[in-house]
Amino acid sequence: MRLTGVLVTVAISLLLQTVLARYTVGVRWSVDLVLVGVIYSGLRWGPVAGMLAGTLGGLLQDLIAQDIVGVGGLTKTLIGFAVGVVGAQFVLVRPQGRVVIVAVATIVHRLMIGGLYGAIGGRAGIVWSDILIQTGLNAAVALVVFQLTESLPGALERGRANRRATLNRRRW
């Protein structure tokens, strides 16, 4: 189930990132849905799943974006592992705790990417306003994703129970 969950999470986040990318080209703000998917996988299924999601998601995102292949994969792999370790050590059931993890991971991710591009000799530079905007957007998206994934199974079960109760009343 873990492997399937990780693959589905990476596929959905890459698909949504690709679809939404056309609306954010040239715009100062952007959300990194692949990073949110990596963090979700790490918190949900542990450090190995976070590493797998980070490697797959980061490398595929690098290929799609026609960027230096490996920078996104490396940074997202490290973030996925670190988030998975933190999620395994601390029981994060409240949304506020998860949002803080997403915010910190987004900032660290952007700093790592800026450092790697600076070391490689590519485009270097860290714009703090862009980092803070992306941090807020990633945290908001993650909050919605975590709330939906927690409340959706319960809502579906309540719907099934209501249908069963309705069918039982009709029979009598």
C-alpha cells in the first residue's frame, strides 16, 4: 500500500503541478505541489516513502521543467527523508504541526536549491519575499490536502452507513 500510495501521490502532484504551471509562468508567486506531495508522503508513510517520493518527484519535475536534472531530485529526496524522520519521531495529528513542518521544509528546500545552483554556477540568488510567498502557499495547500485526506474516509463511511440505515427502514 505504501508504494502504491507514494506513486499515486507523486503522479497526482506532478499532474496538478504541470496543469497549474501554465497559469503561474511569469508570475512572482508559485506553489510547489510536488514538494507538498513529497512532504505528505514522508509524514504519512515514513522516511523511506519520503525518499522515494522525493527522488521520483524531483527527477521527473526536473525533466519536465527542462532544468538541471538532479538538483530537484536531490533536494526533494533529502527533504522527504528529513520530514519522514520527524514524522516518525513526533506524532503530528494536529494540522498546525503539519503546516509548520511544511513551512520549514519549504524554506529549507528553497535554500538548498539556491545553494546548489550557486555551487554549480547556474542562477544563484535567494529572494526572501518569493520564498515566504511560496512557503505560505505551500502551507495553505498542505492544510487543505491534510484536512481532505483525513475527513474524506470518514465522510464516505458516514454516507454508506446512512444509505444502509435508509435501506433498512424501507424494508420494514
